[in-house]
Amino acid sequence: MLTLMIVAVGHDLIEISRIRRMLEREGKRAEKLFAPTELDYCARLQDPAPSLAARFAAKEAFQKVWPRPHGWRDVWVQRDRTPGGPFPFAPPVLGFAPDITAELTERGWVAHLTLTHTKEHASAVVILESVNREAP
């Protein structure tokens, strides 16, 4: 039998202009906040600020569900290519540093992510779910 239970829900909302200003004033700071794969993905976009803002919000939303602090680059958003699929990329998911991955596995937790942005704001929601498999 499979038992699912929501452990925590985290949400974050950020103004895209905040990330845009950071990129313009101190572009090197982005390398401290975002994983190389995040920067590579967003650099291909006409305007990377909305997608970077959504990723920033995802990191903040995850911090709200995680029991202790973590580094900015210990959590990242990844989107895998889907060749031949109806969309060029799969939905975004969170990637984690090995210690976070190990603890998620040990606790039987799974993190779910959704991102969105408008012209002015980016938002992310993270749901931390406990997945327990019990013998029938």
C-alpha cells in the first residue's frame, strides 16, 4: 500500500525587476546564486530575468519547507529536453546537492515544483510530500 502525505508547502513571489537590477549591477553575483545549468538555460532566452527570478523563487520556496538552511547552489531548477515530444523541455523539477538528496531519500520525501511568471512577478510553489510504501 502507498501512503502519501503533504509534509510542507512553500511559496515565494519575487519582483522580476529585482533580479534584472542584480544582473545589471552585479552580474557575477548570479554565479553565486544559480547553478551553471540554470545560467546556461536562461542565457538562451531573449530575456533571462523572468526565468532566473522564477528559479530564485523556487530556491526560496524550497528553503521554506526544508528543516535547515542550505546554500543557494545546493538546490536548482532543471528542465530536461524532450526530443520528439510535444514540448522542447519537460516540466521543471528541483535538483539537489548530494546531502539533501540523501536526506530526502532517507525520510521518504519527494519535492514537487511549479513555476510561473508574469511581466512583473515570478512565483514558485514547492510541495514536500512523504511517500511511504507499506507491505500489503
